[in-house]
Amino acid sequence: MSSERDFKEFENMRKMRALLFSFLLATLISMSTISLVQADILTPWWVDPVYMGQETIFFNEYVVAYVTGTTAKLCVPVENDYNGDINVTAVQVWLDWGETYNSTQCSEANPFEIEEDDVHTFTISFTVPATTVASNLVPHDWEVIITYEQAGVPRTDSWRNEGAPGPTYYLAVFSADQADAFELYTELSAVFEVDLEFDTAKGKVLWSEAVMQGSIGMSHYQSGKFTEANATLHTARDLVDQALEAEDERGSKLEDAMISYYNAAMTAAYAWLLFGLGIMLIGIGAIIYAIKKPKVPITT
């Protein structure tokens, strides 16, 4: 009886495992089927930002930056994975400052048709708002949303910057002062890393002042004081230019002095040469005169 009961339990377990396997298999098939019936948003990209990369000075994030008041442009490639055509009725980008911007290439009244296995890139353009609307002190999240129809059935799909392959790129809004200060910060950081040597006292003093003003300006930028940073970093760059000009001026003056010295030396050399030739000719003349001078007879 015990062996028969064990056999029945084994059969029950085997049947449960078979049912569980069948359920998992059906789930996987269902998931794969669902993934095949969705339009695929490929990786979007931003066009012509003032900066794109890892900003380690203030945000310490990967950012795509635009200046307030300029036009931002996002390209959204959409691939049709359906067994049939789809009609795209909306392509939008949502920004975390509470605004949603639309592509003008499609609408419910005028959908854009994408044939099976084709890819079409939609563009979304908008004016970057003032920093009172979109803060320039924090990087911003964004999400792309598309609405489309397949066989008359409305569907949506989305792509968010967080969780995308590679580093997460946030959207950064720069004020005008911030953009200028960022450019100056980058430029001066590279200049100050060069080990320059100055020969003139003026050049040394100007360079020291430039380094000091640059340090103050960089500190302002890191603190988010972009107007002060812009003014101070401009002063630092002007001082760098003046220091280099002081060295160039000295070089020109030194070159002119050397040329003058050379000319004077050559003039003196010619003078001494002529003077020597004159003395020599006088000596030769005296000798000739002495030889040819008529002798006075001696009387006794």
C-alpha cells in the first residue's frame, strides 16, 4: 500500500510539473506575441545642442543642453513590427517641467502610414522655455510617447530616457550666462593646465591675476552663480590675453633691440675698418714719401 501511495504521489507531481511547464510555455509565447504586435521606438536623438556629454562641473550627469529661447529638436525613429501597416496619429515628448510637445508630421485627422518593416523618423521641435518654467539648476527627465492604429485598434508605446541602453542622458536648460560661463570654464581649464613660463614681470603679474580670477569664476559656476561666473571668467580670459601680449611685446622689443644692436655693431665695425685702412694708407704714403723725398746735399 505504501509503494502504491508513493507511486500515485509521484504521478501527481509529474502531472503538476507538466502543467506548470505548459503554463510557462504559453506565457512566453503570449509575451513574444505581444512584443511582436507593438511598434518599436528606436533610440531617439537630439539635434544640434550647445553641449552633449558628461557634465561634471555642476550637474554631474550626462546631459543634452540647450539655451533658453533657442529651438530644441528631437528625432524619433519608429519601426513597424506588425504584419501589416500602421497609422501613427501622434508622436510626443513629455518633459518633467509639465509640458508635452508634439510632432507636426502626424495627427488624428492626418495620420502617418508606416508600412510593414519600415522605419520612419519623426521630428519634434519646440522653443526651450525660460528658466522660470524649466529650471537651469537641475537636469530634466523626458519621455517619448507614440499613438498609432493597427487594423483600427488604437495603441500606444513609449520610450523613456531612464533605463535606455548606455548612459542616461537628461535634458539640461542653460541660461545665456550659464552657456557662456560653461564655454569659458572649459576653455580656461585647458589653458591653466598648460605650464606657461613668463619672462617679464608684467606677464607674470597678469598671469597670476588671471589664475586667481579664473579660480573665483569656477567657484561661482560650481555654486550655480552663473551671472557672476560669466563676468569673472571673462575677466580671467582678458587677463590671460594681456599676459600673453606682454610676452609678445617684450619679444618684439627684444628683437628690435637686437636688430638695432647688430646694425650699430656693423656700423662701428665698418668705421673701425675704414679708420684702420686710413691709418694704413697714411703709413704707406709716409713710407713712399720718405723714399722718394729728394736728398739735400751736405755741405762742409
